[in-house]
Amino acid sequence: MIMSRFIVQKINDKFTCNLNVNSTQLIYFEIIQKTMRSTLLIFLITVSVVVYSQPTERPRLVVGIVVDQMRQEYLYRYWDKYSDQGFKRLVNGGFMLENAHYNYAPTVTGPGHASVYTGTTPAIHGIIENNWFDKTTGRNAYCVQDDRQKTVGSSTEGVGKMSPHRMLTTTISDELKLATQKRSKTIGVAFKDRGAILPAGHMADAAYWYDGSTGRFVTSSYYTEKLPAWVEKFNAQQLPEKYLSGVWNTLLPINQYTESGPDETPYEGRLSGYTQSAFPYNLKELRKTNGNFQLLSQTPFANDYTTEFVMALLDAEKLGGGKDTDFLAVSYSAPDIIGHRVGPNAIELQDVYLRLDKNIADMLSKLDASVGAGNYVVFLTADHAVADVPQFLTDNKVPAGYIRVNQLLAELKDVLNQYFPDRDIIRSFSGDQIFFNHEAFSTEPRTGGVDLMLATEIVSNYLMQQNGIANVFTRSQIRMGDFNEGGIKGAVIRGYHPKRSGDLAVVYEPGWFESGRIQGTTHGSPYSYDTHVPIIFYGKGVKKGSSVQYYTITDVAPTLSMLLKIKFPNGCTGQPIGELLK
């Protein structure tokens, strides 16, 4: 309106300034002025309606890439060895968050994938671990296990008894389905079942994962009763046979892997039947003692196989080819499986990332060809990072160590027997949490409550006296805490689900974790070495740039909601990352 007044005033000035006219001419000028004002007003209103009533242009396809066990540091450490078309293309052409973290513990695969796509933490979405002790059944619960389902695509009975039913909230992929009356296609792909199922959401068209017994991609009856023809055709190629009939050697000459440690060290685990942990790996021989097709997950060719499947999927499903946005969730599982065995300083791990860089380059090139450059959005992140090998740290004078849980539980049982003879007080030690046997306490409120408090105090005090344990939080401390609290306690609160989690949450000292051996590593802590992961957005609607501002993994999903102009997942606690939006 300010602009319209300015234009009208200019018209007035033009017609009245320094004019020597008679009364008849003035009448004509007034008529012209009024006509032009009306015409201009109609024009401005029309332009406004046109501008604001145009439908929001959304990307044709969203591709989420989750790298299983990736530190932010790996982008910097291996940078000079990456090509220009993989990680570097995403970083240079997109927006990178350099200070992004998981804001809860435990930092493991199932909760990680769920948190990326739901925009919230285990306290709300309910995926508290990969496996946890189910207080209702008294048995172990796997995060995507669903015995009501059956395997589709393989004779391996248990591999397909899976679904996302344990996840209590919607995902961003679910919300896209809801927003488009289910016209959008949403599909998940990974080597690990949980890496495909949780991101794809409850309403997914499909999710596919690897069956290590047969070397095939399979699915669950939750999605379909029969594999699509294109998946059968893909499986018929028997690509794992090709991969496992050769040798895994370094992509570059081994003397160029200066960003990693020596090839053979005492800190790396060995494959069965192999006397060393060094290149080259004769896969044809190793498959005989390492589960045949199971061995593929211990090689970077698992990522190649996943990428080949994604390529076939893009062609067959025509993702990004319709009027509504489609969603493809891809998880690369091999870095985690290999990383657990060799640790973050191994040449094997660097080789995995150099080859993954090529996988990402190939995928981006395929998206350019099939969907069109500028028509899609890619985000890349990780489900957690990773700890250094404790023995490597201690050998280099850095405090670290191992918690021997079986020994700890045996000692705890002896201590508790002094106060509660002939009673099994502890039901389980699962996911760094202790679950009490509440049936062991009196059903009388006063007596039972006192006994429970006494047991809680005894166990807490004993644990706090042990080397490597930093803190113990009780159920009441956690439940009375603030969801937005900072520090380690805040991370524990956000990772704790009242109905599923235990009675005590144990936090180890930095550099410590539960293990019975000194080779290899793991993750799961609330410390930065496990929480600091990359987040990169690239493509339609995304600025180029970077930020060192602190963001959390739960900010990914609401940012996608902004890009797609749809509502947040229904349990979302994150916030959109405004810095990266055009």
C-alpha cells in the first residue's frame, strides 16, 4: 500500500505540476486521475492475489541419508581424499551444521533413526534402545520386532517379522503421507532392518533390508504379501556372490592413508579364521568362516549393494515423478558394523568412507538424471558417532576403561543379599539401566515402599563407588526433572521413557563403556564423541553456507516440515533451522 500511494502521488504531480489549463481541462484531468487510481488499485490487488495465491512449489523428492556411526570429524579428517562429487558436493553446494548433536542418551542406532525422523527423543517416541528389557513380558524387546508379521522374499523365518509398531509417534514421512492423502510414496532402504523401518514410518509404502542368510533384500508382511517384480529381478542378479568372490583391498595405495593409524594394531578385532586385521582381505576364503553372506556387512561392498538397490528402486518406483513429493530414506549400515570391530583410527574405516563418498556421488548423479537437478532435497546425517578404543586411550595416557557388567552384577547380588536374603532384586541390566524385580518387594505399601527406597539407595551407593561410573540417576530424579534441562542429566531425561525404561540409569565416565574385550569400540554415551554428528541439507529451498551454532538432531524433521509446508510430526520437540532456509 505504501508503494501504491507513492505511484498515485507521482501521477498527481505529473498532471498538476506547472500546467496552465482551463476549467474544462481540469475536469478532464480529474476524471483521468480517478480512472487511473482505480485502474492502478485493481492492478495492485490483482498482483497481490496472484503472488500470494500461487501454490507453494515443493521439491519433487526428499532423500534422507543416515550414515550409521559417523562423526562430524570424518568430513574434516578425510576431506582431501574425497572426490568433488560426493561429500564435498553436499557441503559446498548445501548448508552444513558443524555443531549438531544428539541431545539424549543412549546414542544408538534404533533411537537415532527414530529421533531423526520424528523430531523428538526416546522419552516421547518410545524407542529407548535397540533392545531393551520389556517390564510387561519379562523378555527382551527388539525395537522393530513384530511377531504378528512374516518374512516376505526369503525363507529365513525371523528376518521379516518386523514393523514400526513400537514407535509411538509419527515421522516426517508419515506426515507427508497424511498431507497428500497418501498419494506420496515413502520408502526406506538399509542393510539393517531398523535403519529402513523406523525412518519410513508407520504409513510407508515399503521398507527393504538385507537378509544375511540368503544375500537378498527382503521385507515384511506389514507392507506387502509379495516382493515387487523389480525387487525379485534385482535379487536374481546375486550381486553378493560377485562381491564376496573377490578381495577387499584399499581404494588408494595404502601409504596414502595418512589420516589413519597403522594397518595392523592390537586394538582392532579380527574376523573369524583370520590371524590379522590388515589388508588385503580375501573374502572368498573369509566367507567360509564368517557366515557366508553375513560377511558382506563387514565390507564396504554392503554400501555398494545398498546403492545399487537404490538405483534400481528410483527407476522402478519413479520416485519424484508425480505431482506430489515422494520420500526415500536410505541408511548406510556398513560403517557401524565395521567401525565396531576396528575402531575410528583404522585404515579399514577410512577406506569405507572413501568408498561411501563414491556411493553418494553416484546417487546424486542418478537423482540429477531421474528427478532433475534443483528438483529434490537431500539431507545427510548420522544416527550416532563413536568412542575411541579405551585400551588405545589408556596406552596413550588418557583416562579410559571397561565396565565388566557380569562381574558388577555378581558383586551387587552379594551386597543386596545382606539386606534382602533369598530375594532376586535385580531383573535386568539393559541399556545402561537397572530394572528391579518389583515383585520381590512387599505388596504392603509402607513396607514395600521402604524396601524399594532402600534397594535403590544401596545399589546407587555401590555403583558410585566403582571405577568408571560417573553418576546414577533414580527413576524419581528423572521423572521430576525438566525435559529441557541441560547437561548430562538432561540427556538422560530425554532418553528415558517412563513406561519402558528402568529404575536406575547409569552414566559411565568419559572414555569408558561396557565390554568384555579390549578390541574394537562402541557408542551410546551422552558425551560429545558420541553425540556430535554431521547434518547437511542440500537442494531445493536450501541456502549455501554453514553454521557453528548449536543444533540438535530433533531439528531435522521440523526443518523438513517447513520445506514441505506440512505439519510437524505429532511428538516433535525440535525447532526448524531457519538459517538454512531460503
